[in-house]
Amino acid sequence: ASAIPATLGYLSAETAHSEAVRGRAMGLFQLATLGGTIAGMLVGGRLWDLYRQGAFTLDAIVYLISLVIFLIGIHETRSARTSPGDPIARGWQALQQTFARYRDVFTAPGITRFAPVFLTICTILGIWLNQVVGQLVAADRQFPHQLLYGIFANAPHAGMEIALYGTLILAIFAIGALAWSFIVGHFRRTTVMLVNVGALFFLCAIVFA
């Protein structure tokens, strides 16, 4: 939720000269993100079938390895010191500049309009994703008239099956994002948003049909 907006902001700034280039860059970024997600789902589903809760320990080890790579492989660049001066005064000035920068960022009209929407979307996705897997593998049939509730309760390889279905859904999404990225620059932004909203309602109609 914190890295993606920064990355999208960087891509938007670098592709501000062309809507077509921006569309392709965003599409390729989504494709790379989904590729990692798909790979993680396939590996994660298999690890769950093999180790159950122990799979989360392996996941934590991967996070620690990523942290080590980040600490060792990324070096901070410092600007040349202009004047020796008082280190305490320089530190206080840098702190003031940092707080002033954050104040300007958080009070910017673009941020105040975008942040609530993005946080709401992430919250909805987080609630839905955290609930859906548990409902698919639920052992008790509290909702016998629901088709998907507990459908994988007795499956010996539930993790892998859920991963495969999730991979299929993400693959369809990735194909759509990649195809859309090559044509989005040829339409007005309002037209793109209207098409997306219409597609969302169409998807909801399919889900509740």
C-alpha cells in the first residue's frame, strides 16, 4: 500500500510527455507485479499442502533474506558537504526541512483526493482476500446453499487447487491489463474511467448471477 503509489508516481512523472508511453509503462508494471503474485501463489499453495502452518515460517525467512539484500545491496548516496558548520545546527535544519516536506506532501490537493480512495480500495481487497480462502476451505457447512463455501474442505491438495484457480484469474487480469495499456493513451481519461466502471458493474453482475 505504500510502495505502489510511490512507484506509480515515479512512472507518471517519467512518462508525463506521452499518454501512450504512460499507458504502456503502467501496463508493464502491472504485468510484472502480477507475475510475481502468480509465482507466489503457485509456490505458496504447494508449500501449504506440504507444511501447513510451517509454510509461514518459510515465508518469514524469505522476507528476512529480502531485508538482508536491501541492507547490503542498496547504498545511500549523500550530497557533497557544502560547509562544515555546526553538526547540531545542520541536523536541526535537515529535520525541519523533512517535516516541512511531509507537511507539503500530506496537504497537497492531489494527495488528499487520492489517498482516501487508494486506502479504501486496499482495505476492501485486504478484507476480501483474507476471508475468501478461509471460506473456500471451511470444514463446516454453515451455508449449504452457497456453492463456493467449503468447496475445498475435503480436497487433499486444497492449497494447490486454490493457487491454480487464482493464477488463472490473475492471468486473465494480466492479459487485459497488458492489452489495455496499448490503447489507453488513445482515449480521454474520463472515457477510460467510464469503461472501467462499466466493466466493474458487469463483473459484479456475473459474480452475483
